[in-house]
Amino acid sequence: MSFTRTPGGLAEKWRFHQVPTIWVEGPTDIFFYEPITEKIPCRMEAFHGSENAKALIQALVDHDYPYLVILDGDYRILKRTTVPHRCVIILPRYSFENFLWEHEPINRACLRHAQCGENKDLVAAEMERVEEHLRKELLHAVALDIAARRSPAPPRVLPDAIEQIALTKTGPDVDPAKVATLVAAVEAQLDPVQVKAAEAELMRFLEKRCITHILNGHLILGILRRLFIRAAEKESGTKSSLSNDALTQILADIIWRRCQSDDHKRLKHTVRTSALKLVKMYPAKTLVE
């Protein structure tokens, strides 16, 4: 029905399905969450945008509707955040893409992609090098991006695509000159006090966390794809091609089987537990039979 296309209509859409809905940020998020919910009778749908998310969450608060909303962590992970409802999950990293940056699953997937039957490490050294490189070259830009997002009229700082700041056409490194140009374009527009506060928050976060947890998820995925392709090509000796969506699908299953980080364990437990609770409380009959 057409009313489901409006923010308020989305909040009522649960009535038209025989199983609970898990609302996620975008269509590619579904690739990431499906492996941990495939045996649970539920469905997933992208809510597309913050206004729709707000409407879904408000309906949860007002009516306690039986659906789940999973939100990207974004920069709110820098501060302690109160969840507005028990059926709202906020990621502890910037987005689901940041959960893909994990050595063991990436290496296993890269070995398969390169058609290598040996059990060896193709990516550890490069992932460590790139992570140090990103921290060095993007730390200030990320702080500016944090401050910008908190401004009344936020200027654009970091791009979504690695191609806009890449050092080469295929490598995972960013170009310091291009990053400096971005910084120069926005720094004067921001309140220095806000920038300093953002830098302090970021540094506290990085005492226990990694730059790959807080960097824009689209950037992380683009960088990871380049790193992945380069490692596979080096091993196989043949050219490789892979889209961001394809890489996400390759990693989605293996990431849950191979990664043992606390973030992954907690997220898996929370999503599964919440979904199973919804299944138990879901109405036996829906509005439309």
C-alpha cells in the first residue's frame, strides 16, 4: 500500500507481514545481518534515511510495536548513548562495513578468491600498515568531520568514496595532498573549540579502539576492497575485479564464523536474542491475512 512509503506509514508496515521485521539502514546491510538471522522466522527491510528511522523509533516508544531497528553507530559511539527503546540496536562501530575489517575472515576469503589451497597469511602485514597509514593521514580530517556533523549547517569533509582521496588508481592508501585540500576547505568554517573537543573525544576513543572502527564505513569498504584485490592478485598472479557489494557478500558469511571479537559476539547475541523475543510476542494474526 502507498502509505507505507511515508515515514509514518513504515511504522505500520509490520501489520502486513506474518513474521517480525528487522529494519536496517540500507539494502547492503541485509547481506551483513542475514547470516545470523537466517534460521529465525523474520524479514529484513531497509528504512533509507534518518527521517524514516526517527519515525520508526518514535512508533516503538509510543506503541511498543513488534519490530527491531538497527542503527549505524556513526559518531555517537564517541559518547555514552542511551538507547531510546529495547528494540533499537546501535552499532558500536561507525557502520556495518567497519565490522568487515577483521584479519582472519578477510584472509580466509582472500585465499579463496585467489584460489589458494594453502593456509597462509596474505593480508596481516598490509592491513596493519594501512591502518597505521589511515590513522596518520586521516586523524585530523576525522576530527573535523565529527565537529562538522555537530554544526548547525555542517560542511562536507570526508567523501564516501575512496576514489576521491586515493593516492593511486588501485592502491588502498590515501593521498596526503588531497586530504590536506579537504581539510583546508572546511577548517575555517568550523568552531575551533568544537574541533578541539572532537579531537579530544577521538583520541580517547582510539586509546582502546582503532581508526577503522570510527572512519566512514563507505570509505573503509572501498579501502578494504582495494587491499583485498591487491593481495589476491599478488597471490594468484592474475587480475581480479570485485565490487563493494560483491565483497560484502563474500565476507558476510565468513565474518560471523571466523571473527571472535567482542563487538561481533555482542552484536550477534543482541540481534538474535531480540529477534527471537519478537518471534515469541508477534501476533498470531496480522492485519492482512
